[in-house]
Amino acid sequence: MTSTDLGSGPAPDQDWWRGAVVYQVYPRSFQDSNGDGIGDLSGIIHRMEYLRTLGVDAIWISPFFRSPMRDFGYDVSDYRDVDPMFGTLGDFDALVHRAHECGIRVIIDLVLSHTSSDHPWFKESRSGRDNSKSDWYVWADPKPDGTPPNNWLSIFGGSAWEWDGERMQYYLHNFLTEQPDLNFHNEDVQQQLLDVFRYWLDRGVDGFRLDTVNFYFHDQKLRDNPPLPPELQNDSTAPSINPYNFQDHLHDKTQPENLEFLRKLRAVMDEYPAITSVGEVGESQRGMQVQAEYTKGHDHLHMCYGFDFLSNAFPTPARIAEVLERFDVEAPDSWACWAFSNHDVVRHASRWNLGHELVRTYAAILMSLRGTVCLYQGEELGLTEAYVPFEDLQDPYGKRFWPKFKGRDGCRTPMPWVQDNANGGFTDSKPWLPVAVEHLERAVTRQDADQNSTLTFYRNMIAFRNAHEPIRKGTIRFVERGPDMLSFVREYEGNRVFCAFNLSGKAQPLDLPEGDWMRDQGAPFTISETERGMHLPPYQAYFGVAAE
């Protein structure tokens, strides 16, 4: 099975990812197929028809590799195998085959900046200073007083250095102490990881989501990070109560050497047909600049996944326009990837306190922006953040900063497939996280046949996006930006689509751009005509096609 097996025709579409809709599957919570309360690869296969009818171009599957699961798969102990709780390599091959049968491409989540402390590489590295892998991780001697080598902090709280009595040195961990950082300055480490890419490409994957892609390299001089002025601090990378936000992270990540490794990575991907990559850039102060550097030209990453719409900052029309216009200025040769929710942040319906009408309007905005779109499982059902009591909490991040930061479990609770089942049809046994009672009212079976449901709206909006090349791949020019109205023109190869959104509870006058416009009847919205002209009802959108 290779990526060329997808679809038909003489050659695969090298640019399929531009404007694609990618659906993130968090496998632990998608569908349990064997009754252990944890989702698995067979469960994803079982629900592939649902994904096909949703109309997405690709799925991004969060890590399913062998892992002790201290950070639920983002602590890998074997890059080349499936953890038994998720199934087998045979199950993965069957998943790729079934996805391709449904016209869906498969993107997998690779965590390269660090491994699990259970990984054989780390066990060998920590065994002494003279073995073949002694320099595969970031080791450093203590200061004369025994304290850590510098002031670097872990995103999960406390020092980024952990003392190891076996080697009598500290090792670097930007996340949990059980997630030691690999030393990318070692060429052998780079080669091993490039071979991991080839391994999964040979198994037929269509692309990679690269976790914490700017964390690969560290400053070899181990210089202290300077303090970050309070006026520049924000909670885009870490919760506001986390002291990680107090530093300007100049030396522990986003090093210039990373660009050369990305070139090597792109060269491997280019050996295969129609592969894509999207890097997660965890960088609060210079995020868009880094995205531009990492995607410049045709020898780096294809896209980067930023945090502009994953923060608490409300996406007013002015902010949406500012973010996209700034991207065009700072990264004019790059392609963006936008998301409102994922497995690490509070679901956006709750984060921005959106009612069901605004959930749909903002979904339409996301689906109309220039760039590739990522949807997080359950987003299409209008799911809100679930409350998970401390006694049921699984996330180590939440346990560390409870109760001011409750962790990430609230967005990771199981998918509700059926309404008349306490576990939502996710499992026949006790689920690893409780199913939110309020989510059962939004179950797939309840929304599936309802033409007015949020699920139906998402299906229609995805289909509408796919039917319009200007929306998938065109330029964007903003016309109006608030406070209650957002509008812009998308253009591709001479074809134009005008998109306008009313974000208020009152009807708003709609001013069309210069030219002749015809309302596109295929959009899942309604408008009204009055003697005073065209008006958009509350929370509705207008899509017009320029007359030839």
C-alpha cells in the first residue's frame, strides 16, 4: 500500500493538501472496538464511513505508537510499532487501506523532539558516558553548587532539567520528566528519525503532523533564557499560571539548525508521491515568523500549524482579518493551516462562549479562510468542553496545575455516537474518561438525519467549500471587519466568491463589493431582501459568485 493507491488517474495530486479539510482523530476517545474502554485503530476503521460522509479530505491520527502513556502517546517508546491498546501494525495497514477506499488520506502524528524514558535509546544513553548512544540525548553537568545547568523551564512546570544519579548528570526535558529530549545535534539521531519517516511512508501514509517541530534543537552553549517583559506575556503556549510564560525562550527551542534538518526531512518526503507535512509551532512571541521560515520555498515543510485561533483571544472580525493579513505579510510564500480546537485546548464553543448559532457561523468562517482547515473530533457535533472531576482526571498537566488549570481531559472525552447509552456507544465497558452527559444530546445518531443539526451543517459547509476552488485555494481580500460583520473576497484563476458573515443577534445591512454578484444557493444559509436592500439575518452568512 502506498499513497499512489488512493483514487485514480495517471498521477496523484501533489497539491491535494492546499485547502484540504483535515479531521483530527484522538484515537483513545474515538471508538472502542474491543471493550477495554479505550479507543483503538479498529474503532477508527469501524467509523470510516462516518468520516467519508462528513466529506473530509484527510484524517490526522494522534499518536498510537508503543508508549507507557504517561502523556498518552506523546511519550514514544517505539516509533515503529503500534501500542497493543490501539491494535497491531496489521490494524494500521487495514486502516490506511480502508481510508484510501473512502477517498480519505492518512496523516500521522510524529513526536520527534523527545521520547519516553522507557525508550531503549534512553536506557542505553543513561547507562554511562561511553556507550554508542551516550550523546543521543541532551546531557549536561550540574553547576558547581549542584543546581541545573541553566534556567530553562518545562512546559509542564518546574525546571526542564532532571538529575540522573546513574550518569551523575542532568538531562533535558521540555515536557514531563519521563520525556527526555533527543539531541538533534547528533547526526546519528537525525538519521534514525529520517528512517522512521521512510518506515511509515512505506506503509502508505500520506503525510505527517509534526508535534512541537520547533523544539528539535537546543542551544549547545546552554545559555540562560532572558526574562520576557510582562507586556509581552500571553497564554498561547502555556496556561497563564505557568511560569514558563515568564521567559523569552531564545535558547531552549527554535534554533537555526532546525532549518537544515527540515530540508533533510523534506527530501525524504519528496521521494514519495503526494506527501504533505504540517508542523506544530509552539512559539508565542515569534510564531508567524517561525512558520514563515519553516515553510519557505519547496525544501522545508508544506504547512505550519499555528496557535493564533487556539488561544483565549476572541476571534472578532478585526482579529481574524489582522491574523490573515499579517500572515500574508510575514509569510507571503507560505500556506497556512488553521484550527479552532484540538486535543490540547478547551473546545472553542466553550473557550469563546459560543451559542449554537455562532458555532455554525464561526464554522463557516473557518471553512472559508485561505489555508488548510483542521477540525477536531466532535467539533462537527457542536461539543462543548466537558467537566472532568479531579478524581477522574488523567492528564498529568491538569493534575500539576489544578484547579486553576484543569488540564486537557475536558476536550478529550469520548465521542458520543448514540444518545440512548450512558457511554454514548463509545464502549461497552467503563470508558477511560467519563462521557459527558450533556454530550449525549448531541450524539451522532440524534443529529445524523436532522437537516437542521450542527452535524448536517458541517457536512454541507464542507461540501460547499469543496465545490469552490476560490475558497479552497484562492487569495483573500478583506472588505468589512466588524464589529458585527466580517466579509472578504476569495479569488482563484479569475473566479471570485464573496463571503459575508453576521456575527450579531440583529439583522445587518449587507454591502456587496463592486461588480455583479449572484447569491450561491448551495450555501447552508438564508438571507432576506427588503425595500432598503439586502440584509443578513442574525448569525447568517451570504456567499455570492461574481457574474461573468
